[in-house]
Amino acid sequence: MLLIACSNTNQVQKLIDDNSVIKYQKNTNQHVFQNLYPVKIKDRIYPVTCEQDCYPQSIEVQCQSKAENCVFIGKNEAVTLSTGFEVQWLGHASFHIKTSSETSLLFDPVTKQFDSPVGFAHWLTGGIYRNEPKKWLSEQQLKDVNAVMYSHIHYDHFNKSDIDNMDRDIQHLVPLGFAKHFDNDRYLINEMAWYSSTNIHNTSVHFVPANHFSGRILVPFIYNDFNQSLWGGWIVEHNGKKLFFAGDTGYSKHFSDIRKRYGAIDICLMPIASYHHEENGDWYRYVHLTPEDALVAADELECKVIIPWGYGNNSWKMGDKSSHSPLLRLLHMHKKMSSSVPLYILNEGERVKL
């Protein structure tokens, strides 16, 4: 089903078809979304958990101080996939993807801090603040972008100042309930349900589930939009090859569901950070992957290569020990688990064609 509406000057389409899945919380007076497999946080079962010595130093990661301000200097495993996808990691959750036919896509582009006034408030109080990326797309590269895909509305994944700098003929693919967060300025917005699909030129794009939550609260308890917009990941399919961007997510059965629907995935862009917290570790892990969770999920997806993200010198380090502790844990657990899925590690700003 395709519903078209105009929100002042924005054009909004809702993409819901026979394959789509929408899950709302019961006993609520409004549409409040929930995960496909909700369980009590303490009852979530994880196949593998690193218990001790999880962050050993690595000769492949060169740091200015302990797990901080680092560069990966190791040699990536040889991967020959011939997918035609070119992947550039721009930092945190931001990626630039190009297909062999020059279709240009962006995932979760955020170059600055949180949108004002929230970012300014964090700066004043010494809260969550990042080192801003030094490498980004040129003005011409931004003009060539065909579509931007957002995983959810959290401030580190959706930044209004970034989209304000883009041409208005770019398609914005977003989860259901997301369009109301755009300013009214002639944006082309496609709201999508889980497992709905659309085409960008000759490239198929599918919105898929994640185990997370949403909210963009300005003043807690006065304006509460908790879970009133959906969250998820994306599959980009071109010439029979598939690239998966997981979005922010914890581990659940949704990974095996995605594999059943779309088959084995060629390139998996997997988050490996923001799972650690001294007091709220169970909650953080419930909605974020540990490195070992990401490796288990990659097996279930039958990924042919993993490109990790979420850590880094330009990350916000939300729930992390340090900028590169997640990468150190990933390298350690990849060996300990004898994972057969190759890793391809990028430093922020780097690109690879696979």
C-alpha cells in the first residue's frame, strides 16, 4: 500500500505492502512501536559472552594512549566478492555507499554534534560530545547522492543541519513515524514499515527490523515521543549482491529472520559499540551488540565479510570504555570464537571496493 500526503511543503509517502510487518505495544492509546521479540532484559539469552581479559592490546591497533586516539594498521583479510559496492566509513554510523552503476547512497549522515539545543546543552554540562570528523563528502559528492537512509531518530543518527545542506530532490528513506521530525522545506520522504521495499534507480532497498528503540525528547516528561517512530536496518540489493546496514540493535532472532527472507548477505556493516556501562550494562547490551554478538549475528546472516562501526576517534563513546575498546574486543573475540566470517577494518574516512 502506498499512501501519499503533503506535510506543508514536504512530500511524504508511506510504504506498506503485503510483506510488511508492524508491531505495536498493546494497551496504548496511540501507536507505540515495539521490537519483534521483546523479553525482559534480564531474560535475554546471548550465545557467547566475553567474561574476562576482553580488551587485550593488539599490534594491529596503534594508539596514542590506552585504547584512545587509535589507528588500525593491521592487514585486512583478503576478500574477493565482486559485489560492485564501494563502501566508505565516514565515522560513527555514517556510511557512503556506491553501486557499480554509480547509484550513491548515505546511511545516517551526521557530521556535527547533536542538533541544537541538545548538543549545546551537552557542551555546557560536559556531557556527550564528539571529535567531529575531519573527512567528509565533497560538495559534488553530496550533490550526487540519490538517497539517504536513516535507521532511527536518535540524535547521533539523524541531524537536521546535515540534511539541510543537501539538495531537495534527494529521496529520504525513513522508518514509520519519522517524517514529522523533518523541518518543512520541500523534502521527499518515504516512511517504510519493516520488510517494505522500494527502488532507487536500478537498486532495491529493503527496510528490516532491529532490536532497539526510538525517541527524540527535548524536555523529558513534557514532550515524550518514546517509540512513536520505528527503528531498523537496511538491505541494499544490486545485481544480485546484498549489503546490510544493521542500524543500532541488540541481539535477537530478527537476524535469522532477515536471513530467511533475503538469503545470505555479502557485506555486513555491523555495530560493535555502546554496549558497556558499569551500572546499566544489561540495558545497554539489550539494545546494542557486543563484538561477540555481532559475530554471532554475522554467522546467522551468513555474511561474507563484516565491516564494523560505532567505535572510533569521532564517536560519542556512549557506553564505551574508550574510543577503540570495542575494536580491540572484536579482534580478540574473532580469534577466540574461531569465526569464519572475515573482518575488514576501516579507519574513519577510508573506503574499500569489495
